[in-house]
Amino acid sequence: MSSQLTFELYNNFVLAIKISTFFKKHRLLISLFFIAFIFRLAISPLSTHGDLTTQAEWGGWMYKNGPMGLYDWNQWISGYWPNHPPLISLVYLWAYQFHSFLMMCFSNLGNFIALNRLAPTKFLWFFAFTKWFGEAHFENSYFLKGIVLCIKFPMIIADIIIALIVYYLCKKNHVDWKKYVLAFLFLPFSWYLSALWGQSDQLSFIFLILSFILLNGSKKSWLSPLLFAISINLKPTGLILVPLYLWIWFRQRQSIMKLFFGGTIAILFTVFIVSLFTSKPPINYIFHELYTRIFLTLKPIITVDSLNFWRLFVSGKDAAITDDLVIQKITILGYIAYFFVSIVSFSVVKYKKIQSIFASLFISAFGGWLFLTSMHERYLFIGIASLLLLSIYRSKYFPYFIVLSTIYLIGMYLVFPAIPIPFLENNQIFSWLFSLVNILTYLVLTRQILKDFHLLSVSRLYKR
């Protein structure tokens, strides 16, 4: 018995040494992650976009009634029926469950401090925070202030995970990680989207980028379709990348059997998630009701004030052109443009060259956002993040990333000005200028990528 106890103590000691060594070795990285995390939490309460109140209403309904019937319920204070995919809707439900759990923990801790007379006057800040966390955000509203933090929390964690992916790719490619990790964690485009706005683009991107990374000669590529499906179930912006995904699958010589097996798992996962929301046959519900609710609820428009190609011709958040026939023709032109963008992105994909996957992702995602219609400004995140990953392998692309991510931030600000900057607001000339810079930078960079991937020798291609 004593020998067993000694053995367990030894194992615990060895584990403690390993943990201590790990933290010492990675203390800079861990410190940066911690600072970035705390910074995002600190600024989260500074703004509440109208989208969050709508999402909170959906989450609150599920918290009371369960997810079953969410998409069929038609009495909403906000006036917006649920039009987000089922998986992200479960995140809104989780936010309420997490908030309830935290309130219980805060209350128990507060009672413990008070009952045991642990200098409660020194914890007045904690009691004030707990009270604030459970207060209504608006007068006569059930929408609590703490719910804002809880909805944004997964998006903030997603930022940290993406930074970890950036770090991993840098280490694998023997590149100094500091510039790239710092750029993602602290440039405003990332924390503005997650901590101030609370959008789910980062959360969806994690699964999207992992699904593409697994295609690069990985034996676990059968997991890739499931990750891709999770991404789409969180935010369907990645649907435009399905042709590229399939092209990369076969270009990387992945087997059809793995695609069939992984695809089956992805379909079963989606069906299971949908079945939580309806008692109707899930497949039929997806194509006949859920599709309409997610994609056809809002009337098609040219642009949603995004700084893309169409912004040069229209103005206003809902676009100046309202004629259905004109919109239909322009939409077709957008599809034609994206067809050629896709051909270009296909051409750069190389066998077992992960940098070519990131290059094709940038060309396809950014190009789709530039030329397709009904594009919101935040949909560009896939293209911006892919360019950062590509710049790890080709450092000369990093300045392009700085330019495009800055304009991306400005585009988000024009739609959601969390901090007033008068000269940027309602300035049509600035919008046209930034749109033009976006287009020209994309064309110049795409040309450079094509040159690097096709016209240079192999030795030059990897020369940094």
C-alpha cells in the first residue's frame, strides 16, 4: 500500500515538474493569450449591437421552452424570426445556461465571504459586479447585462484558439511566431468583431480552417467533412467554398471512400442537430422550411454597405438599387465573376503544399466577398484570416494583410460605430476610396500569388 502511495506521489511530482517546465518555456505566449483574453472581456460590456438583443431573445425562449419549435414560433418582441443555423442557436441557449451557472457561483461565493466574515468590505467590487451581471440591460427588459458577456464569450475564446493555430503553423514552419500572433490578437479587426460586436465569424472559422488543414495529406482527413459541416452549421458563409473544398480534396489525393464516410458523418451530425428543433422529418425540414428561414427571409440586395466592388455603384446600408430585375441581373454578374475567381483559386492548389491551400482560400473567400451580392462586411473574415496564415509562409504578403485588415475594420465600423469617429461616418467619398483600395489590393496581391506559385522556381518559391 505504501509503495503504491509512493508511486502516486512520484507521478504527481513528475507531472508538476512537467507543468512547471511547460509554463516556463511558454510563459510569453501564455501571458499574451491571458492579456488578450482579459482585454476582450474588459471591453465586451462597452457596446451591445442590436443583433445581440435579438439573439438573446431567441436564447431566452429556448432557455424557457427548449429548442424544439424555435423556428416555428412567430411571436417575437424584436420582430425577427430566428434565421440563424440551429447549431449557433444552441450557443445562444448555452449563453443563458452559462449565465445561470455563473450567477449561482457568484452568489455562493458572496454568501461564503459574508457568512465567514472574510473582510467583506474588501470585496465590495465583487458584490457590485455580481449585481451588475444580473441586472436588466434595458428598463423593463428580461435581457440581462451578463447575457451580453455570455454570448460574446465563445467568440472571445475562438480568438484565442485561432491565435493558437497561428502559433502552431509558425512553429511547424520554423517561423518566429511573435509578429503573427500579436497581429491577430491585438490588431483591432479581431477584437472589434468578437468582443465589441459579438459576431460568430471567428467561431465558425476555427472549424472551417481545421477542415482545410486536414486535407493536406492528413490520415485523419475523414474528420474534415464533419468540421466543415460544423462550420456551416455555425455560420453558412463558408458555403461558397464548397467547390474549392471538393477541388482541394481530390487535388490532395484524398480517397472517395474517406469523403463518403466523412460526408455521411457530417450529414448525420446535421440531421441530429436539426432534430432538436423540430418533430418533422429533419431532411425535409432542412430543405423546405429551414432553408427558406435562413437564406430567403431577407430580400436580396446589392450590398449591405460593404466596401466591395458593388459599393462603387450604390450607397446606403440597404443599397440604392431596389428594382428586382436589376438586382437579379447584377446577382448573375456576381456569380459569373465568382466563377472566374474560383478558377483562379483552383489553379494555385498544389499537392501537399499547405500554403497553396491558404492562398486559394484567400483568393476565393475575398473574391467572393468582393463580387457576390448581399454580402455583409463581416463575411470577409475568412479571407482576411486566410491571408494572415498565408503570410506565415510568404512574409512579403504581411503588409497586404495589414492594409486589408485595416479596411476590414473600417468597414465594420461604418456599419457598427461602437466608438464615434465623426469624419468617417456617412462619408461617401471615404467609402468609395476604401472600396477601390480593397479591389486594387486584391487584384495586385492575387497577381503576385499567381506569379509566386507558377512562374518562380521551386527554390525561389520557398525563399523568404
